[in-house]
Amino acid sequence: MKPKFKSIPWMAAMQATIVINDHWRRLDKKDRTKALKILTESRGIPGRMTSEQRAHLIDIARRVDHRSLVADLSPIPVPGLRGGRKRG
């Protein structure tokens, strides 16, 4: 009999995709368009990007709310994120 848990990694990957897509859509449409253009032209290879393009992608990445993204992706509560109990 095959284990029934093979679908769990796929479900986790699907949930992560949904969360990441939600955070991606929170970025300005202009930034998303520019990032996709750079990544498409360079095929995601940093060596094919100009230093200006790399700097622009870094700037866009800095606009992502990383703490919220980690909290949304984390399967367990992370202290200090989303109302975690403060000690002291």
C-alpha cells in the first residue's frame, strides 16, 4: 500500500507559491514589469545583466516586506513576528 503523504510536499509548495505571489503583487506594477523584463532578457543569469540592471533588481527586492513574507511562509510561530510573545 502506498503512503498517502506524498501529496504533502506538493501542497506545501502550492501554498508557498500562493503566498509568494501575493507578496509579489504587493509591489508596484511598474517595478514588477521592469523586474520581469530584466529577468526575461537575461534569462535570470546575473552575468548577462548590466550592473545597472542588477542594482535595479536589488532595489526592487529591498521593497519586499521580508519579515511578513517569512511569517507567512513559516509553518510555526516565529518569535518577534506577527505578535510573538516578548520575553523580559
